[in-house]
Amino acid sequence: MPTPYVPESLGSREDLAVRLLAKMHECGFSLEKRERTNEAIYSRVVDGTDGKIRVMVYTTVVNGRVPKVRECGKDAIRVCAVYTSDRTGVERGLAKETRINRVGTIEDIVDRVYTRMRSVYGDSMNPCRCKRCGTPTFVSKNDNRVCADLCWKSDEELAAEARRPRRSANTRRPPARYRRRWRKSA
């Protein structure tokens, strides 16, 4: 009998976490160690890519004495493919990140994760390649295909870009037209 997922129930969140982790191990995924995260992230190298392309699963499972998924409304399970550049060492997303919402029965959620993992893995086996250097390409914010190694840039340009501090999304300033009002009210 299918077990409904109830996000308010601690037992249901623990059951989903255990089944997700079991599916990750069954499919050959291994736990990744990432700094500044409490979420269990699993990855698997795509065959025939020399370890450069991996499928990543952000499980929303938080580690503790007993693993459990996060509470409802915090986030969704995500599956994506990443390419690690030899030239820059940077990871770039290849396959669009796909979300799996935690609704329905626990079995259905685990099946949807498995289906998305297989889909992303299959797409990652034969990615579109750059005509100039042959590395995989990704889709930019402007919907253009871009070389994951940024082969059109010189090593000096890449080094200068790496030194430049990056702003995170939550430290962005408001648009200029709102800045005066924003300063007055703050």
C-alpha cells in the first residue's frame, strides 16, 4: 500500500530520507563532501567522460542522528549535470536543473527522482560540443550555447575574472530608480 508523504510528520520525512538515500546507493551514487552545506549531495560520474561530467542530486536530506528531509516549503529535490573544466577547474552546469517537488506518496517521489536521474544521465552521455575545442556546451542566461571551457578567452582574462570578487544574489543593490527611496526608509 502506498505511503502518503506528510511534510508535517517527522516520521514521514525520515522515511522519505531513508528511501532516497537507499535509491542513491542502489544507483551507484556516492556522497559528496561540500563545505558550508548540511544537505546530502550525491553524484555519479557519467561513463565515457573521464570523470569530467557528473550527475548531481541535491536530496534535501539533512544529516543528523537520523537523516530526514527538510520541512515543506524550504526547497525541492534537484537533479543536474555538471562539467568540471580542465582549464579553469570550475564546475559548470550542463543539463538544466530539474526540480522534483515532494508531493504525493513516498514511492512516487522516489520514482520521480529515479526517472529524472536516468534522464539527466542519458542527456549527459552525448552533450552538445563546442565546434572550436570539443568540450561540452551549456545554455547561458541569454539562451545561447556557450563552451564550458570558455575557449575564446585567454588565460589572462580568465585569471582576471577569477580575482574579481563576485556578488551573491542577496547582497545586490536595488535598481537606481529605487535607491533614494530605499536609503530614506532604511
